[in-house]
Amino acid sequence: MRLPIQIMLFLLMTIGLTNLTAQQADSLLILDKLVQEALANNPKLHSYQTTYQAEQAKIPQAGTLPDPMIHFNVNNLPVQSFAFDEEPMTGKIIGIQQAVPFPGKLHLKENIARQSAQISGARYDESRNQLIRDIKVAYYDLYYVDKAILTTKKNQQLLRELVEIAETKYAVGSGLQQDVLKAQVELSLMHDRLINLEQKRQELEARINTLLNRPASQALGSPQVTDTATHSWDRQELEPMIRDQRPLIKAWQARQKQANREVALARKNYWPDLTFNVAYTQRDQLLNGMGGADFFSAGVSMNIPLYFWRKQRMDVQEKRLRQKRVDEHFVQIRNEIAAELDDVLSRLHKNAELLELYRTGVIPQAQQSLQSAINGYQTDKVDFLTLVNNQLTLFQLQLEYERILSNYQKNKAELQFISGGLNVNSQ
């Protein structure tokens, strides 16, 4: 029994296709627009920005003198009469005092606060780059899922037609029951896979909508990958770029400077802080006509670091240990970034090779194999199941190409994040 003309045409249409046909959707999902919307609306990113602004507001506070103290006193007021003109020592006092930290302390505190602001700013930039990466990764995952749904639906349509053919051949005695059963099983498996893919798409929609601060159930259009060109990157060129522009590196560099200044401030605490005060005493003239002269007084006081071996010395030791911990953690961060760079470059290289292999070798060969099977089936040299398997194989290879392309684009997004926002397409 010959293959019906509509099935033959359906098979022939797949010949010459390197990429799967784009899925029709209500709207096309543009990656750049998603990124801009996420940067404008993501609440977590806004919280980092608010923290950065709050840290900036701390800088002038840290470098400002403590508030002066003003006091009002009454001295030597007799309790029998509470009269101000009875005793010569009675007076009303108004005074002011100002604490002044030892020279250099306020400058160090202000620099420590400035480093905190720089750390918060770098964390904001790191979070921003991470958000861009997460949007891109989810976008390319959604792209692949849509391609998988499209491929599964194509396979379903083909198998429905082939089930009818197998049933017809079996009914007239020219086919085998196992062909019918096998086609029906494959059709059921594809239906199960389609259910899982639709659920995966809903999960990805919810993930993207959450990053955009949209309702989780809001429907999204279809992603599209227009740039399928592969690139190569030199690790030796990327390393200095990462050191110069990765926000995480900048954050830890600022933390090192902050730790150094904290040690310097702890050493300054060996020196006393000063408190200056001035006061004015007003006295009333006594009943006997004597007294009434006013007084002016001034003074300076200081704390004495008397217990320095238990307090200041231990404070310096604590800050030095914290400084060492920061240095060690920074080394670990740099090692982790280097390992991440090696990993992503390795995956990029592998996926670039696979893309080229599928474009120039695997898919064209599968298309030739399908064409040969169609020709052989027309001359009764190829059986029905061989033809079906060749067609399904081509569909799956085309889908595998889309999976590799999706992974390659995700690898580029990861490289852009690791490098601190580098435009990887320009390298």
C-alpha cells in the first residue's frame, strides 16, 4: 500500500529544514524588552538600590562631630528658702560642651562608611547583572520548551496519520498488528510528553513573570533566537576584564580597604578623645548689697585608655583577624570565579562545536536519509516502520539542535554575568 499523497507531502516538506519552524503565537517575546522591564520593576533589585542609597546617607554622618551638649544648672540653692539672693555661692549656670574624637578618627570613620556604600553599590550592580542572567536563562529555556512542544505536536500529527495507515493496512490484511500497536504506544507517549512540556512552560512563565514583578499566571509570547553565530573567547583576555569590572570583585576590594581602615581606627583608640566645655554662671546681688558678680569657666576633659591591654589591644587584634578573614575569603571568591570561567568556556566551546556539527553534518545527513527512505518506500525497498523512524529521527535531531542552541545562548548569558556585564557577542 502506497503512502497517501498528503503524508508524502508532509514528509517532503521537512527536507531542507535546518531549524524548526518558529512557533506561531499571539505575540513575539523580545528579550531586550524583558530585560528592561525587569530592571525597572524587579523589587529585589530595588531593595539593593535602596540599601545603597541608605549607605550613602551614612557617609556624612560618620564624619561629623558628636552633637554638642548644653546644660542648665542651679548651684548651691538654699533649701530653706530657695532664694537666689540669700547665699553668695548661689548661681544659675548655662554651659555647653563638645566631644572631639582624637585627630584622624572621624576621617577614618567616614572612609569606613564610604567603603560600606561602595560595597552596597557593587552588590546592587552584581544583583542587576544576576537579574539579567536569570531573565536570559529563563528566556532560552522557554525557547527550547516551545520548540519541544512544536516538535511533539508535529510528531503527534504524523503518528495519527500513520496509525490510520497501519490500521487500514491491517484491516485489509496487508499489515501487521504490531505496527498498529507500536504506533499507538508512541502516540500515547507523545501525549504524555506534551502534558509535561506544557507544565514546564507554565513554570517558566511563572519564573519570568516573577522576575518582571508581574502576576505569575500572565501569559507570555514565543521567544525567538535570531543570532545563531558562534564566537570564541580568550581566557587570558577575559581575566583582566573580570578583575576590572566584575561587581563582586569590586565589592571585596572595597571590603579589604574597609578592613584596613577598621584596623587603623582600632589603633587610634589607644589615644584619648577630648571634651571641651564652657559655662557661664549668673549670680543675683545679695540682700545685704554684696556679691552679684557673674563667672565664666572653661575646661577640657579626656578619657584615659587605662585598660588598654584588655580593651584597645584586643580590639586591634580582633580587627586584624577580621582583616585576615576578608583577605582569605577574597582569595576563595577569586578562585571560584576562575573555576566558573573555566567551566562556562568549556561548555561554550563544546556547544559551539556541536552546533556546527549539527548544522553541517548530522541534520543534512538525516535529511538525506529521510529522502532516501521516501524514495525506497516508493519502490518497496524500505518498509513502513523504517520510513517512520527516519522521520521521527529527523524531528528529534532538529529538536536536539535547538536544545544545544538554547544551552549555547545560556552559556553566553552566564559568561556575561561572570565577566561583570561584558557584551560577549562583541568578543
